Amino acid sequence: MTLLRRYGTLLALALIVAVFAVASPGAFGTVANLVNITQQMSLLAIVAIGATLVMVVGEFDLSVSAVVSFAGIAAVSLFGAGHGIAAVFALVVIAALAMGTVSGFLVARFAVPSFIATLAFGTVIGGLTFWISDGATLFSGIPPAFRDLGRGTVLGLPVPTLWLIGTAVIAWLLLDATEFGRRLYAIGGNREAARLVGLPVRRDMIIAFALSAGLAALAGLLLAARLGSAHPTGGGGYLLSAYAAVFLGMTAFREGEPSVPGTLVGAAIIAVVSNGLTILGVPSFLQDLMTGAIILAAVLVRQLGRAGD
Amino acid sequence: MTLLRRYGTLLALALIVAVFAVASPGAFGTVANLVNITQQMSLLAIVAIGATLVMVVGEFDLSVSAVVSFAGIAAVSLFGAGHGIAAVFALVVIAALAMGTVSGFLVARFAVPSFIATLAFGTVIGGLTFWISDGATLFSGIPPAFRDLGRGTVLGLPVPTLWLIGTAVIAWLLLDATEFGRRLYAIGGNREAARLVGLPVRRDMIIAFALSAGLAALAGLLLAARLGSAHPTGGGGYLLSAYAAVFLGMTAFREGEPSVPGTLVGAAIIAVVSNGLTILGVPSFLQDLMTGAIILAAVLVRQLGRAGD
Amino acid sequence: MTNAGEGRQPFLVLAGVSRHFGATRALDGADLEIAPGEVHALVGENGAGKSTLIKLLSGLHQPGGGAILVDGAAASIAGPLAAEALGFRFIHQELNLVPQFDTVGNAWIGRRHPHRGPFIDRAAMRARVAAVAARIAPDLPLDRPAARLTPGQRQMAEIVRALMTDARLVVMDEPTSSLSEAEAEAERLHAVVRQLSVSGTAVLFISHRLDEVMALADGYTVLRGGRTVGAGRVKDIDRAGLVRLMSGGPASAETLPKAARLAPSGDIALSANIAFGPAGSHAVIEIGAGEIVGLYGLVGAGRSALLKALWGALPVVGTIRLAGRPLAGGPAGRIAQGAVYVPEDRRREGFAGALSIADNLALAHLSDFRRIPRLPLPARGQIHAFARDVGTRLRLVAASLDSSPLTLSGGNQQKLLFGRWLGRPIRLALIDEPTRGVDVGAKAEIHGEIRRIAASGAAVIAATSDIEELMALADRVLVMNGGRIVADLAGAVLTREAVVAAAFGHAPRSHPPQPNRAAAVA
Amino acid sequence: DIAVLTPYQSSVATNQMIKVFEEKAKTAGWNATVVDTRGDMGQLASRIEDVTAAKVGAIVLVSVDPKQIQDQVSAAAAAGIPVVAIDGATAPGVMLNVTSDNFELGTKLSDFLFDKLGHKGNIVKFYYSAHPGVHQRELALDAALKTNPDIKVIAEHYMVVPGPIDDARKTTEDLLKSKGDQIDAVWAAWDEPAIGAQLAIEADKPDSKIIVAGIDGNPQAVELIKSCSHIKGTVSQDFDAMAGLAADGLTKILAGEKPEKAELYAPAKLITPETLGVTCP
Ligand SMILES: Nc1ncnc2c1ncn2[C@@H]1O[C@H](COP(=O)(O)OP(=O)(O)OP(=O)(O)O)[C@@H](O)[C@H]1O
Ligand SMILES: Nc1ncnc2c1ncn2[C@@H]1O[C@H](COP(=O)(O)OP(=O)(O)OP(=O)(O)O)[C@@H](O)[C@H]1O
Ligand SMILES: [Mg+2]
Ligand SMILES: [Mg+2]
């Protein structure tokens, strides 16, 4: 029972994988497919890790999807303007950090609820993205070397997976093993107390928002690299899924707090379910039904384990 | 300054209306157009009022958009099966109330975070909607009398506006003038305290979720009536806008509490801005930019008024 | 008394400071002087402005007027960091821990953590905290999240936090209000205060326990209505003198003698035989109509858990009967049967910040305030009339009954929890820390109300950490330890010494609890 | 097993193509499953990887430009899985693309409207450049505008998807308020915005002479044409033919043959009140 309570959602993930592997040993259960899932979940997980940082301080960043779209469009246009890969990467990430800083500033300085601040600011970013792209999908001028940042394998692991591993390790250490991370959790747990002991609440919150936007931009760049094109609303699908991953993760470990390992479990559940259901050839509408039901079950498993408390 | 603090967002709405009226006296500033705006905001506002009820108890209902889509599709299919208008209305609303009850039960009984519970359950509802509609837009067999529930005017006011007025008045009385409303605010303010003074916390939360789904279904029915067709993802656009309205409204009255008048102001700001910008002929991308900026300004006005505290 | 600070020059002087919140003059010309190594008591009625004064020192609020002088120079304390830099440490009245952090984590927030390489060193963090905790609170669980500590344990965690580093001034806003006065807890804190004083650290101490003040402090300052109305050496004043200064009138009878009340009738009103809460907790209780039973124990002994269990807010196994009828249906069912409950943690369990003071008072029985009895529409007028009545009976100091309870001072918040049950028939009262943080005057009122409730034939159980209160109020005392009732003291054997001894687990058990034969004992 | 993948299943046109293809698949004895990614290209790429891993018999992409997911398409082709596109484009790895020429659809629509207006007047444009096919129609309009200097675009609106009907309706309501007297026609890049525009005109300016036209031959639009609404035309893509051609092509491919051409065009025809045999006042 304690096991169920502490690791319920993780057990649910294991169970889901096991069920699919039995149902489809030849396709789902292969090492190649499991490795591929890590690649498929990587962009979502990177966005979700960014969202996790902001959730840790108790806020929402709803501009992540706008930043994902922006990063792809901005990158392809910059390539069109003749810039090199390193320059494009740097420019786009810096622009995103600046955007995150603005969101963070609005929330931390003016106490605007983050939900509305980032939603509105995301709309602004969306407008900017449309302006740059003229609303069209951009294809041309992407250097192959850039595309390789989002595809192929290195040492047998897909490149996006490697990006994810890097991001996750850094974010995890940042949150769990540094003073900055402790401060973020303290701010999220009791902002008043954090203020009372003189933590730099505003500065840390702004940094969290900036990092969230930076990671969304990274995901956007990798998405453009992976697809070889950039779509002005290409990040739209990431918003709710990223938060689904974070919230699933919150039920996975610790006392219902957002955490990097939790978010990874959450993103993995989402990725495994859609991969597995597609491989099993489940029709679309049933996929939705089952995805929703499986996520609910994954959360409930843990809550049932807690019922004894 | 106090005025700015207490009614900042309302003043912002007035200011926005004034600016548009000056910029376009002949088109925006006419009575006909202002009346038309009330019609354009009505469905969004109805959904947002439902979301407000759930926000009052401190939770999110992210399944509202799925319920909007479901209601339209279910209604048109039921018409196809030969049912009458009253029966269809009743069946769809009852189905939605049942769905809301399930969400509410998951949240109140199992303490599943509402964000993930309603997101997942919304996915299930989406799957159901796809199943019923086979993914197609449905339009045949809608009786004209049903369509009249979503269009035309009565006593000079557009029919959707009348629905909105009715909904808003009832919801407002419910929240502000009944014991139920008092209990909801108490639950939202401090759930543990509410439980300890013997309030029926679970039951009230479940009712709030059920009402939210019921109102979303009403909006979905009116949308189908208004468009003469139902689209399996027709409610998709309502989710974020509804919460934008609620959060805008939270900065409008009371001390940051969700409220019906606040949500109306929020929905009005959203509707006025999009109407005004379209009438002024502002290009699409600039519309996004400006919508975001205006909403941010509307929230900031009030927060600036508070800066003195 | 340490006599430290005697004759030394004050290093901290507040001269005529004021601070207004809208129309409320929380501070209106307050003076305060503290010398190095002095233990200084700040006393005053609820709402006198004590906590507000502390907040000026900690940089949370800025003074609206007057001056703060440190070492003779005007200092502006811009924020918590500035206060920390001056060497000031604070234990605020409303506890401020991060709920999901354990004691170790909480102790380190805002401090430079020990590092190993680029990462924080958890072992070193724990070792430092354990060293500090060993002095003050050896029983405090260091690895349990604050959210799952009892209020008393949380208070200790705060104290540990404040004493982690050396300081010039340690400010404690009612640090002992949920600590038992038995040697282990409040006493241990007192010892620490004396140690600090000897090592030259000044201590500014706020408490409504005047005996504690008399025993511990060197100097005192009395605030009334935001103004300093008296200051001096404690050895030059007596308890009655302090009360006179605080209330501005004669030292009225603080508490009525027990004899002023009718003897309990002897009918059994409440009988319970339950297992509840943390594993191993078990209680057999019988209480007569009109009887006031005190519940005593050390921090974490299980008093609150027992009361919650009786209130139906915790899962229980066993039977609870009120006047022979089983109590059921959770808190709502108990209210319907005439039971009431006052929680101990006012912030987390007490009231809803979103509602006004008046609405919070009416919350537990909204249906009593209907315009038309059958329609669930609350009548604002009736709610306000009720709130006004409660306010006068308990001397509530509030700017307006329509404002949020969060704007009230700590003691006044406490009054709300009690006040919501006044004025209706009560058959069972479960009261957890009835007067935590309440000033002496209001304490007498609350005690009076409790007696009135008992006199009307109700069974009353009051858990308290204040042994003065326990002795003054209770006809019979149950002492808990480790989730069980270890002593049942009444009449001649009910002495302070017996109670304290029982709390530590080496008590002569007058009625050893025997769950199986509970019925026969009656 | 055949995997049918699309990002736009809930769009009327796409939905119709899929329906028809599913029927043809059934008669051919294939087991077709449809996967929809709700407009998300990244998801679509992942799902193609999945069905490739599942070693399906063939992949059919509907309403998506394979170039947007080139790597995954190439990988599928390399794994020996034939890839066929409907309403897509040719690309490496795609054995057959059956489509209507979107540029031609746009030209047909523009010419129809301009003829109706006598090559002089003001139009409102509803477009959606993010979809490469729909974008082609917009380019066709631009080309047609060059040769018709007297036609002016006095307002344009980038559609909100999902919810295009309601969006077009609201926008048209607003435009009728500000420019109602100047608008002569509404050019809709597909039928859903046209339906929205029609709803607004019917409610706010039922007597106006504004003409609305779109593309797709959406049944609701056809119905509205039949009932003499403001929608006067839609350029119908022959979805039956497209899905049929795709199914035939796939049959050949599965039998080991190569399709004669990598790209097949289904004819498009204009639907107007006249072609439907109704006379409107
Ligand atoms: N943030 C605030 N807004 C409005 N009024 C306030 C606020 N903080 C304090 N007050 C008011 O200022 C007065 C002094 O409060 P303060 O908390 O300093 O009292 P206190 O002496 O600490 O009382 P207690 O013994 O009950 O803790 C009270 O009347 C209180 O209602
Ligand atoms: N939520 C919880 N989870 C785990 N243990 C808990 C929880 N709440 C309380 N405890 C433990 O249960 C025991 C009894 O707690 P209780 O609150 O009843 O003590 P108490 O006698 O009221 O003490 P205090 O004087 O601190 O209020 C304590 O050891 C406490 O640490
Ligand atoms: Mg105080
Ligand atoms: Mg207790």
C-alpha cells in the first residue's frame, strides 16, 4: 500500500508498458521501438520540464506553446536571412529568454496572475510569429547540419533523446541539488515565508520563467530540425500535453510536488500510450477514449493508495 | 488610486470601448454594434461562468471545451434519430451534468488534481464525440425551431444575449445570495476549515463541476443552433478564452476572487477587443499582438493601482 | 531573571513609530528600548500592535512615522535581508514554514547552504540542524514535512530555524503559545532564552502568559492601542500592575474561581471508546453533563487527534455516544446533535480568507440566518447582528466586520473560532487550545463562556498547553502520552505536579485505561 | 493493414476523403485504421514512425504535404512500406499523390467570383496560409488579382482553426458593421469560412447583394447554394474520384506494380445554383 502510494504512477507506467509489450511483442516490445519512444517524447518532455520549473514556484506558463512555434519560425527565417547555425541557435534562445523574463517580470513584479499574464503574452508572441512567417509554413533554407540536430542517432541513441537526457539531468540537479532549486521550492511552498526570510523571490521567479521559455525555444528548434519545416502554430499541441505530463508527474513522487523525474514519468506515459495504441491499430476515437482513461487510471492508482491516510 | 484598485479592470473595459468608439464612431460606436457584441460574447461568457463556479472552489475544469463540442454533436445526432427539441435539450444537458458529476467526483472524492482529472476526462469525452460523429461535421436534420434558439432577436435583443443574461443573473444570485454560494467561496478559501465546520464539501464541489459542464453543454447547444451545424472540435476555442475571461474577471472585483460580474467584464473585454480590431481593419497578426497587449494592460491597470499597498 | 542588560545602553531604540492600515492605527507612537543581552517583554492586549511593531523591525512593513535607531544611528530597515544584516532574527506569530520542507530544509531557507562542490550537502545541513535542535527540541522529528507536524512541533521548528546562527537580537512573537509549560518544552525554550541573554544576545519576547513574562524578562514595554503606555524593569512591577497598564483600567478578576459554578450533575453525556489517528492511539472517555474535562499532554501527544476523532474529522474505529445516542455523520451530523468544535490551527483549519469576518462567524450554521426559513438565502442583517453580538462578548478588535479575518491580530483571529458557536444550545464542546494567543482580559471572557456552556448541561473537553488555564478551568484532567490517555486526575490528586509527571509518562495512574472493561467502570 | 494518417480529420473535406477511402478499402479487403493528430505535425511524425514500426502494409497520408514530415516518409519508404498521399504533394518516398491542383482550385474560385462581379468590386478574403494546399489557393487569388486591377481586397482575415465557421461568422458580422456597404463578395479559401460568412449576412444584411464562394463542395455549402443563399458557388473537389484513384493506385502498388504517374489529378468542378438546377430570384 505504501509502495502504491509512493510510486503508484511509476508502477502504472510500468504496467502500461508491460500490457502493450504483451499485446504487441513484435512491434511495441522491441528495443528499437522503446528507444524510439524516448525520441518521440523528447520534445514534449523538454517543454514540460520548463513548465515544471515554473510550476515549482506555484505558477503557470501558458506561453510555452507560443514560444515553441516562435522558435521554429524565427529559426527558419533567420536561416533564410543567411545566418549560421550557431548564430541562429543563440539568437532564438536569447530571444526566448527575454520573452520569459518579460512574463516573469509581469508575474513577479506586478502580481498579475500568471495564468492570464502568460496567456496574453503568449498571444502577443503568436502575433509576432505570424508576422515573421506571414502565417505560412516555412520550409526553405534549412541547412542539413541543423536538421541533424533533431534526427539521426549518436552512440545508438536518437539525437532528440540525448537532448532530453541532457536537459533532464541539468534541470534535475538544478532543482534538487542546488540552493536555487531549494529556493524555487520554498517560493512555491510558501511565498510569504520565502519573502519573510529575504529570499530574492522576484528574481528567482523571473529566472524560472526565463528558463521555461528557453527550454520551449529549444524544443521549437529541435522540432523544426526534426520536421525540416516550421509551422506558425506548430507548438499548439504542446501546451496541454506538457501540463498533463507535469500534473501526472506531480502524482508520481514526493508530496504532490512538481519534479523533474515526475515530469519524465508523465511525459513517458503520454508517449507510450499514443505509441502503443497506434501500433496496435486502435482507431482514433478509441485512442482518445483510452488515452484519457489510462491517464485517469494512472493518477487514481496513486490516490487509491493514499485513501488509507 | 483606490478607484483604480477596486475597479481597474472595469475602467479598462470602459476605456477600451471609448477608444474604439472614438476611432470608429460610425461602425463600432453604434448601438447596433454594441448590442451585437453582447451577442458575440454570449457563448464564451456562458462557458466562462461555468468555469467560474469551479474556480470559486479553487479548481479547474478543463473539460469545458470537450463538453461544448460534445453537446453540439450529440444534439444533431439526436435530431437525426428523430427526437424533438425539448427531448434533445434535456438529454444533452442531463448527459453533461452526469459528465460534470464524474469530474467532480474524481476531484472531490479521490483528490485527483482537477487540472489532470478534467484534462483526461475531457479527452475521453472528445473520443466519445468523435465516435458519435465519426469525426465529421454534422448539419442535417436540425429543426428550424432549434436554430431560432441561437439566432434572431426578441424585444430588440439578440437571443444569445438573452440566454447570457438569464445565465448570468441566475449564476450571480447563486454565488452571491445563497447559502450554496457562500459555501462554495468558503470551500475555495479554505477547504479544511470548511470541512471542519461541517460543510458538505464533496457534494458542493461535485455540484459545481456538474453546473460547469451543464453550462458548457448549453453553450454547445446554442453554438450548434447558431451555426446550424456541429463540429466535433467546435468547442476547442473556448477553453483558453473562457479562463482568460475568468482570470481577467478575478482582477476586476473582490480581492482576486472569481465572480460572475468579473467574468462578464473579462468576456466583454475579449469580445470588444476582437470586434473593435476587426472593425478597424487591423491585420490578423497585429490583432493577436494587440489583443495580448490590451489584455495585459487591462490587468496591469489594476495591479498598478495596488502598488501603493 | 538574568539581570542582564541592567544599566547598559540600549542598542535598539524605537521612538514614536507609527503604522496605519487604512483607518486602523495599528501603531500610533510606540516607543521601545532594548539593551544588549536583555530579555525584554512586549505585552499588550490583542490588537495592541505588538506583531505590527515586530514587522517594522523585520522590514516587512515600513514605519509611517517615528524613528528606528540602531546603535544610536537612524536605521531604515528596507526588507528582511536588511534586518538579517543587522543581526535580527524573528519567530513570527503566524508560523511561516514551507509545508513540504522538513525541519532541516526549513531551517536553511534563506541561509547560505553548506556545499559539496557545486551542490548542496544534505548531510552537513542535517548535522547542523540536529545540533541546534538537540538543545531546544530533542524530540522534534527533523525529517517530517512541516505540513505533517503539529502546531507545537512547527513552532519548535521555527525556533530552531531562528537560532541557527548567531544574532544580536532574537524576536519571538508568542513562541510558547502552543508549547506545554512542562519542563520539556516551554522550559527548554526559557533556558535557551537565558543562554542567549548570557551570551549577549538580546531577546524581545511577546507573550500573553504573564507568569512567563514575570519569570523570564528583565525589562518590559506595554502597548495599548498602538501606543507605549508603560515601560520599565520587571522587578519593579507585579502581574496586576502589568494587567492594569494593558487594559488601561483596574485589574479585573482575570479568571473566576472554579467554585463559582454549579457542580456537574453526574449524568454521563459523552462516552467514547475509540481507536483513531496515528497507529496505537486509543481512548476511552466518559464525561458527565456539565463537566469540564481538561486534556493535557506534550507536543504531539495526540490531544488534537483525539478531539478531531470525536468531531468525526478523522477516521475512527469504535463507538462514540452523546447522551446515549451514537454520534455519526461527520462534523455536520455532530453539529446537528448540538456538538461544537474549536480547531487549534486557526490559519489552516479555522477560517476561509475569502469570506468576511461576519460570514466566517455564520459559516457553521448558515441555515439559522435565513430571511425566509425555507429558502436558503442568507440574511445579511441577521448575520451582522450575530457578528456584532459575538464581537462585543469577546472584545473583538476589528476595523470592520466586512473585512477579511486575515487583517485581524492573532488573538482576535482566535476569538472568531470560539465565537462562531456562541448563542445556541450546546451539548458537547470539543475545544482545542481555546485561548491560544488571547490576552488575559479576553481569556477571562472565553473562560466565562466555557463555564456558561458547561453550566447549561454540556460536556466540555478542552485541550490546552497552558497549565494555568488547565488548572483554572478543568474539573477533571485527562493526560495523554503517545496517543493514549495515561492519567485521569480529579479532586485532590489533581495537582500541577501530578499532571506534569503524567505527561512525562511516570505518573501514578489513578484510573489506568482499560478499554475492554470501559463500560463496567462507568 | 493500411494506416491512414492525417492532421485534419475533423475538417469536412479531409473527413470526406477518408470516409470514401475507408469504403474503398473495405471492398478491397484491407483493414484501414485512421490516426488523427489534431493539426500537430510533430505528433504526425511520431505516429508515422509508430506505424512504420508496426510494419503496416501501406501508409496513406491525407491532407498533408509529405515534405513537412520528409524524414519519416523516407524512413517508411526505406522500410519497404509504400506511401500514398491524398490531397498532398509529391515528395521523395511518396509513390503516388492523388490530389486536386490547389492552385487551379483557387484560380477557378477567383475567376468565378470575378466574373460574377463583372471584374470590378471589393472582396473580403478568408485564408489560412499554414496549410500548404490552402496556401496555394491564396497564391492563385493573388495571381488573379494581378490581372484584375479593379478588384480590391478591402479586408482579409486569417482563419482561426478549429472553429472556422464561428470565427468567420463573427468576423463577417464585424465587417458588415464597418464596411457593409462596400463589400461585394467574400472569397473563402474553403467552404467553412464561406458558411460562416453566409450565416452573418443572412442575420445582419439579408437583402444585400454580397456573393460568397468557397472551395470543397462541402455538403452544407451545397445545401446553402441550393436554398438560394448568398453562397453562389463552391469549387468541388471530386473526393470520390480522388479516394478511388488512390485506392486503385494502392491496389496496383500492393500487387507489386508501379503507378504510371507519381501524381494524379482529380478533376474539380464548379457547383452553382445553375448546375444544381435551381433558379434563384
Ligand atoms: N495587514 C493589515 N491590514 C489591516 N489591519 C491590520 C493589518 N495588520 C494588522 N492590522 C490591525 O492592526 C492592529 C494591530 O495588530 P497586531 O497584529 O499588531 O496586534 P497584536 O498586538 O500582535 O495582537 P495579538 O496579541 O492578538 O497578536 C489590529 O487592529 C489589526 O486588526
Ligand atoms: N498528518 C499527519 N501525518 C502523520 N503524523 C501526524 C499527522 N498529524 C499529526 N501527526 C502526529 O500524530 C501525533 C499526534 O498529533 P496531535 O496533533 O494530536 O498532537 P497534540 O497533542 O495536539 O500536539 P500539539 O501540542 O503539538 O498540538 C504527533 O506525533 C504528530 O506528529
Ligand atoms: Mg500578534
Ligand atoms: Mg494539538
